[in-house]
Amino acid sequence: MPNRRVLAGFTLLALAVPLAACSAADPRATPTAPVVGPAPAATTTAGFQPVTLDNCGVPVDVGAPPERVVTIKSTPTEMLLALGLGERIVGVAYQDGPVPDEWAADAAGLPVLSDRVPGQEAVLELAPDFVYAGWESNLSADGAGDRAVLAERGIGTYVSPSACQEDGYQPDPLTFDDVFAEIEEVGAIFGVPERASEVAESQRAALDSIEPVTGVSAFWWSSGTDTPYAGGGIGAPNLILSTAGMTNILADVHETWAPAGWEAVIAADPSVLVLVDASWNTFEHKVEYLESNPALSQLTAVQNQRYVRLPFASTEAGVRNVEAAASVAQQVRELGLGG
Amino acid sequence: MARDAAERVRGVVGHDEPAAAAAVATGDAPSPAPASPPEPASSTAPASPPRPRAARRPPLGLLVGVGGALLLATLVVTVTVGPADLAVTEVLRSIAGHLGFRAAEVPRLDDAIVWELRLPRVLTAAAVGAGLAAAGAVMQSLTRNPLADPYLLGLSSGASLGAAAVLLLGLGVLLPVAAFAGAVLALLATLSLARTGGSLTPTRAVLAGLAVSQLAAAATSFVIFWTAKGDSYREILSWLLGSLAGATWSSVAIAVGAVAVAGLVLVFWAGRLDAFAFGDTAAAALGVDPNRTRWLLMTLVALLTGALVSVSGSIGFVGLLVPHAVSPFTGPAHRRLLPVAALAGAVLLVWADTLARTVFDPRELPVGIVTAMLGAPVFAWLLRRSRGASWS
Amino acid sequence: MELTLAGVGTRLGGRWVVDGVDATPPAGALTGLLGPNGAGKTTLLRLVAGLLPAEAGAVLVSDEHAVAGGADRPGPAPGGNGGRLGGWETPLRRPDGLETPALRPAVPVTSLPRRLRARRIAMLEQESSAAVPLLVREVVALGRVPYRSWWGSDPDDAAVARALSSAGASHLADRTWDSLSGGERQRVHIARALAQEPELLLLDEPTNHLDISAQLSLLTFVRSLGVTTVAALHDLNLAATFCDHVLVLSEGRLAAAGAPADVLTPHLLREVYKVDADVLTHPATGRPVIAFPGDATLSTSVPLAR
């Protein structure tokens, strides 16, 4: 028994550490963060406006646009690629899947630092000046490094704001305004505000052109098997679903993602099942489980094979959410639903 | 002549002679008057006075009857409870229909919920709870350690390692097999570490089990942190904490089968376990082979626990607590303790699992969390109650 | 029960802890097993109980109640003397090559099936501590384990009650084990042994933890049972007072055997116990009384450091 508790405690601790690191009361956080980035003389963009912002409770001060960025997880990598900043990436880590085709060429040359969360030394070896992470937990002492410690070394850090866990920072609920705000913020940090505005504009246009479906309910299954880890009411999954015009059967659950019980799913009998395709829990695995389970195979959606498929990287807040929402709506229509 | 002597012993034992009794007066107290039956004038008795208790414990038939009725009631009630709002009549109709009785048609999905989700789940919970409680009681007696539980021999750690490995390799379908294999390998490692020239002492068994547990836990942690991608750690965590969410009719078969087989063996060996109360030498003097008994029973417990863990993950506290909760009513005699503990464990786990799947509807907790939350305060209460007991 | 120790010996960790002990404790009497600490008394008792196998020689017990094949039987056969079956009448060869004479029909104690052995021989150890909160009644019921059927049917409550009352412990029946004093626990242990209805009683230092009156009454009681009893004792005067026969062990070997008056001599005490003492005679009983001078130092004894 002690070993199980140690393990559970360890896991919880590993998740809690970044929270502690991010708390404003962290004594090691300097009141004014050191100015990061290379010396002003090396600016590549004329007229760069220094940026000061509060990112998940940690002050970030950027004096010059970062030139050597390490990205952790897919959404930061894709964000930078969308902003045309691919050459500034010196290493990518913990990617969730392949990048979309339009950026495949740019992404091909990106050095892969690690398949999982990299360690501090591996990151420092690349001599970065900025680390852009998709999850708060990536920037912990046993991950890429504690944010304050990296800042002292002159390395700026930034976590995707939608991934902040703390009250007041976690978007509740996540909206596309939050997503687009991140694009603008990143643009400001990297000294490419006009490009960011362009990207945001085109995303807004694409968003407006989505025709929502009607009368369709959905269950969003991200991972887990016996106890599915499902999209709750306030995160990216719900945003995507509601943008596509669908009703999330877990819309009342006040979490971004939550472990659900299959019985509740069967009771709700959703019209479609959104199955996230991740390398650790594939679309095929999910379908196979559904169809071979004596209870779940009775679901209307399973009997009629009404599955919607989304790649994992597009399901966390980032530049692919609009495309994901559009894809969902389209797939639903292809299934003959939604009007 | 020996027979005469033996008869004389029985003769002496058989007579309730005040004279004989008075001749062996209480050691440390003033001798009572010879003619009267000796009264407990133990002025030097320790601080706690004799605990007031009923002269006899409840008879076994009563305990088993009450326990059985409670379990049946629990099963019936909990199968009607769940996130899906199903009427009780509908639930009963669904079950009746599957059992071959003529019953009105039940909507396909509701029927699936009752027959494929809830019923296998409560039955598995009952079997796992019963098995863990009985295994815990046996381990506590074999190691003469009130803190023993079924996982003492490194079983749950070994099973966790097997489970983590297949879960992370994406071979989830092999989970029960891998978990069982892991448990058995851990047992073999523990027993070979613990044996000294063929004999298996309780202390060495406990220590060896600890060593194997720590090793397997470290390996499991390594596997998780090395290979876990995305949020797949949640699946393993759920298993490590124990979860009945994936229970199917084959889980029921495995769990019930394992408990039935183990129960059958324990029926024959329960009496032998009693002899261990005063240690190995006393057990041998009472006609029990302590070494062989310990080997056989530990292996039995390991196989039972391995089977249970393979369907439910490592659910804690049940094996540790239920024997202690039950023994004030049954006494330490294993032929009473084991069946009542099994029934109590079954009832406990079914309720714990029901809480786990309904309290945060539509979300679900791993049942191991609920048993821990229930278990810790109960343990504290038990400790407070047994002021005079041998744990001091 | 007829008990014979025929050149019995065993090694523990390479050393002969008991070495070639020949003795015939008289049946139905109390035999004292004496010797300094480490002489091998506990080990010898375990050999007699059949809990340890003898590496040399054997412990032989009379076979009256065993049937061919040694199957279990509930207690002594009613009526008649059991047949003399399975006897061992060939001489025993000892490690030193000498032969002991042909013995009366008897079997090695280790050849008896365990449960049968437990019904005939009861042993009380020196140290015992229970790990569970048992009631006294339940402790005594353990003595009925050898008689229980496979499922452990209800312990024979009548036998338990009888054992308790004859040990004078009936008033303790519903107490918990942990609440008992040392003397009370010893009493309950005796009751447990009696519940086994043994023909041979083996006691390892039964008078520990008891005050003098309890020591005297315990040994009086044990004698009155009339069961063949071998008791390891450290108190020489108690042995002298109560034992019909004493065996004195010294470093695993039998130093002397016989009636206390014959065995407990100042010479023996000096050789085995390394003390100087006088042996007097009790005016009323005629039994030896060992008197120790106040300052018992001897040239061969090891003085205690100041």
C-alpha cells in the first residue's frame, strides 16, 4: 500500500509544483522580472515594443524579440509556424502529433529535442532565450525548468494562457476571444504584431463562415478507456463543439476535461461521438472498444457508426481550433445529421 | 497405564472441585477462602478493567444470516442506483428478462445499462470485496501482524507493473493477464527471497514482500514517467488506485471463480490458522505444520489477490480493515472470522463503488479513493476503541 | 505415557546443543529438567515434543493408542488396552557404536502423525505473546485444535470449561488475554494444555513470572494430575521439593539422572552450576533443601564485575 500512495502523491505533487511555481506568492519570483531576450542591438524587427505581461501569474518582461525558442507540446509550435516564426525555433519537444500539411515543409527541419518533457540541462544546452510551453507542468523543476530559475538565466518563458490552472487565470469558459488574444500576445512578444493580426483576422473570418449544425448532441472522448477522460463544459472541447452548433452532454460539468462514467454517457445517448485521435489512445482503439463493449455497443451512435475524428493537437487551445470546429461540423453533415 | 493417566487427567479436568480449584489460587492476589469458588480478586491486574462484553459472541449462523441478507439487500439497492435515472421496476424487469422470466420489454439502452454495466459491476465489487477481506484476514494471521493486507507480498506492486506496462504499450486488452502474471512473478520473487533453508518465517516474508514492493513500484514509476504521453497517466493512476469501471461479465467470472476456489480451500484450512495465535512452536505443538501451512496459504492468497487485482486494480484498505472491524463480533476463530469478513468486505466495496460512480455524477472516481477516505477514519475509530488491545 | 530418550541429540548451527541424552522419565510422575542457562533444556523439550527432529538417537513414546499406519483417532480407545502395534523392538545403534538394549514396544515421537501427537503431548513454552486480542476462553479453546474436524467444528465447550475449572481459571474465562497478569496467563496456558487432554505434559520454565505461593500451588497441581510430566526448572529447591525424578543437563549432555536426593549433591552443584552450596534435609518431607551461602564465590566461577 505505501507504494501506491507514494505514486499517487508523486503524481499529484508533480502537478502541484507548477501551480506553486506560478503562484504570485512565490518568494523566488522577483517583483520585477529580469528583462529577457538578447541585447537590444540584435533586434531583427525595427521599432519593437517591449512587452510586459502577466502570464498565469508569472510576470513576463520581454525587452527584445526572442530569437532562439524551445517549444514544448504542439500548440506552441503550431502557433509560431502560423506566425511564420519557424526559423526561430531551435528545438521542439513533447509534440502531440504531426503538424498540418501547410506547415509540414517548415516543420521538417525542426530539431526534436525530446519525445517527452525535456530536462533542464537538455534545454539549456540549446542556449535558448525563450521557452514556450503548452502546459504549466512542462515548466517545473523536473521538467524544462522552473520559470523563475529560467528567468534568472535570462530565458523568458510563456505558457499558453488557456492552459492556466489557477482561478482567475483559467478561462471560464474558454472562448475564441481568448484564443485570438493569445495569437496577438504571442505576436507582440515576438515582434510580429501585424502578422499576428492577419492570422487572427483570417481565423475570425473562418470562424464566422462556419455554419453550425442543429439538433446534434455529442460526447467528447479524449483518452482513458474504462473511465473515459472527456471534454467538460469550460475548455477547448466544449468551445469546439458549441461553435459547431452541437450540445455537449457534459456541458454542465465545470471543468475543461473530466473523468466520466460510461453509464452517464449511455443515459444521455448522444447523437455523435467525437473521438480524439492521439498516438497513445488512437481513434481505432476507441472505436474497437466501443463496438466490442456489450453495453456501449448499444449506443445509437455506435450502432450507426457516427464517429467524428479529430487529431489531438487541434483539440487544445491554439491556432487549429477554428479548423477543428469546421471539421466537426462538416463531418457531422457527412454523417447525414445536423441539417 | 498411559491410558489410566489420561483418564485421570480427564477425571481431574472433569471435576469442578472447589478444593482443586482453590488449590491453584490466583498467582498474584491474596488467596480466597478455600471453600468458595475463587473470585477474581486481582488487585495487581493492569489498569484497564475487564471489558464488559456479552458472555458469548453471536452465533455464526446469525452473523452469516445477517451478513448474507445485508449483501443481498445491498446488491438489489445498488443495482438500481446510478447516474442514469432508471425506475426500480425497470431495473428489475431488465434483470428478470435476462434470467429467463417473462417480463415486459425494456428499452434497449436501459437494458444495456442494467445488465451490461451495473449488474456486472456490483457483482464484481462484491466478489472482490469478499476476496480481499478474506485474504487480508489470512495474511494477518499468517504473519501475526495486524497491519498486514493482501498486498504484503508485493502482489499489488507486481500487478501494477504488469498493468502499467501493457497499458502504456497500448495492449490494454491483455491487462488482466499481465496484471495476474505480474502478481505471480512478484510472489515468486518474494518467496524465494524469504525462504531460509526451506522454511518461511513471517518476518522474512514481510520484509521480502516490502523489498519486492518497492522494486516493482520504482519500476512502475519509471515506466510511467518514461513512456506516458499526453494524459495517458490518468488511465494508469485510475488503475493504481483501484477502479471497477471496466467490470464486465468476464470480470465477474474471474472474481467470483477465484473467491469460490479460494473459499473452498480455506474451508478446509481455517482451523489450522487458529493455531498460529501463539507463534510457530505453539502451532506445531498443536499439530499444525507451520511451514507448510504458511507456504500453501500464502500462495493461495497470492493467487486469489492476483486474480482480483487483475480485474479491479489495487483497491486498498478493504483487506486491512475489514478483519479488524469484524473480529470483535466473531472472535478470532477463523471458521467464524473468514465468512463474516468476506460478507462484510463485499457489502463495503459494493457501497464504496456505488458512491464512487454516483456522488460526482456524471464524473467518476476510482473506487480506491473512496475506500481510502472511508477507511482512514474507520481505522482511527477502531484504534480508539481498542484501548486495551494488543496493539499497544 | 511411557517415554524414553535413547541417545537423543541434535545440532543447531553446527554445535551439538543436545548430545546423546539417555533417560527414562518415570511414567505418571513429575520429572524436573535442570541445568544452567544454555544447557539445552528448551531444545531437549522440543525434541521430546517431536517439534525438532533428532539428528542422533530418538525419543520414543509408548504406542498404545496408535493403529497400524498411524491414522488419526479421536482420543484414547475406550475400553481395553490398545494393541501393541507398530512396535520398534530392534536395538538402537548410537553414534558412538554402542547399542542400547531392546526397548519396550514404542515408536519415535516424530513418526506419529502431527494431530495425533498433539492429542497426546502438550507443551508450554517459555515465551509466548499473542498478536491478537483473544479472550481467555478462546485461548483455551486452541487446545482443542487437534481434535477439531476439517472445518473446525465448534470447540468442545464442555472440554474447555472443564480445562478452565481444573486450572482454576474459570473466573478469567471472559477476560481478554492482554488484561491478565503473568500468573494468570500461566494459569490459562496450563488450562490450554489440559484442554489437549495430553498423556505427556512438557513445561518450559512454568514458574517464571509467578510469586512463591503460585509457584508452589502450580507444581502441586501438576503433580496431582498424574500425567507424565517433564518440566524445565531453574529453581533447584522447587525441583527438589516437587520432582520425583530429575535430569540435569550440562552443555547438552546428561550430567546426572535420578531422585533429587541422589542427584542434587554439592559436588554436582559445583560441577554443573559452578556454585558452592550445602544440601540439607527437610525435617518434615525428607527432601533435599539446597542452602546457598551469602557469598557464593568459587575459584572456578566468574566473579561479577564491580
